[in-house]
Amino acid sequence: MFKKILASIGIGNAEVDTQLEKDRYMPGEEVKGKVLIKGGNTEQNIDRIQLFIMTEAVRETDDSKVYESVMIKQYTIGEAFKIGAGEERVYDFSFNLPAHTPPTLGKTKIWVQTGLDVPNAVDPNDQDFIQVDPHPYMETVLTAVTDVLGFHLRKVEMEYSKRYNYVQEFEFTPMKDFRGDLDELEILFFMKDNGLDLVMQVDRRAKGLGGLFAEALEMDESFVKIQFSQTELNQGKHAVAEKLKNIITQYV
């Protein structure tokens, strides 16, 4: 009985360890691995094994920034079972990394968190950090902005969003054609089944007295939504860059 009480408060209970086949993925790619579970000092019931794709986003509260863990996707493995004291079990799993998983650029973190749902106990959990490359659609746009249009990627940050749960914000500074016209360019990416949506903020450089007034009143920023179809993205970085250049020019 004493061992059961200890297990119910998280002392001497089951341990979990997830092992992935590799630590670098692309959105949409299949993730394979196994979950190793070792029983504690007493027999325990496990309601389910859960895998969570997690990230970290910053939330601004009371003029300060707080980093919070945010769930991207949840998966359940197997069914309820009972594990004996010291018993070891292995469960294989596979799932597709969601297409909208943010790439691990800048300070962005992505990890697979494993949890055992144990009734009346502290749930054992395990974290495995992974590297995520940009989705090919996103990579095409990023290459168009940096390599073709000559913007410098200055900052990438995950931010809390009440509507979307989180957004990944990319900040660019102009280095070539738009250097005298823009202070910065900010882009949010939204994956679609047949393409990619962008929300772009064009921050114009203040010029003259009118520009200073506009900047003071925060009228120097324009927001525009841009849609790229799969066909457009497959045309490559130069075609994408040309479309972006034409749109940005309208706002400078």
C-alpha cells in the first residue's frame, strides 16, 4: 500500500523515454520512433500514451515578455494498459509532422513531448528536441526575398496569437533595391493545402516632414495579404520575387 501511495504522488512511478529515428525533419515528413516505458516500484494503470508536437511562443503581458509552451499537434498511441513493477514495454509509432510546423530558425524551438496518462498520479513525460527545415513552399518565398530581392533576415520569433494560437514572425531589412524606401519588412506564413498565404507588413522609411508625421502616427506601415498558388510557387524563386516586388512597390 505504501508503494502505491508513493506512486500516486510521483515517487517511484513509471518512466518514459521516446527515441526518434533522427532529429531533423521537414513539415509533412513521416516521423518514426519508439516509446520505452519502464514500470516503477508498483503496478500502475496507464490510460494512454500521448505525443505532443510543441513549440514556444512569447506573450507580452504588463510590458514584459513571457515564453509559453504551445501545442501544435497531439497524437495518441495504443490503448489503456497495466504495467507491472519494473516491467519494460516498447511501443512503435509513426505520424506525419504537420505541414504548418514552424521551421527552427532564429530562436524557434520544436520538440516532441511524450506523456503517460496515469490516473491519480504525476504523469511521467519526456522531451525530444528536433530540427525542422522550412516547408518547400516557405523555402521558395524565403529564397526569393533574400537571394533575389536582397533582404536580410534579421529576426525570427514565435509570438502568441489569440486567433491562431501562435504565429512565426520573420523580420527582414532591405539591403538592395528598397534600402532607401523601407525600414523593414515583416512576413507571416500560413500554409494551405494547395499553396501559401502571406501577411506582409511594409514599414516605410520616413522621408521629409510628412514622413516624420506619418511615422509618429504609425501611418507608415501597410499590411497586405498575398496568396501564392502551388503553380506559382513551382515556377521558382524568380517568379515569386517578381510578384513580391510589384506588390511592395505599390506601398513605397
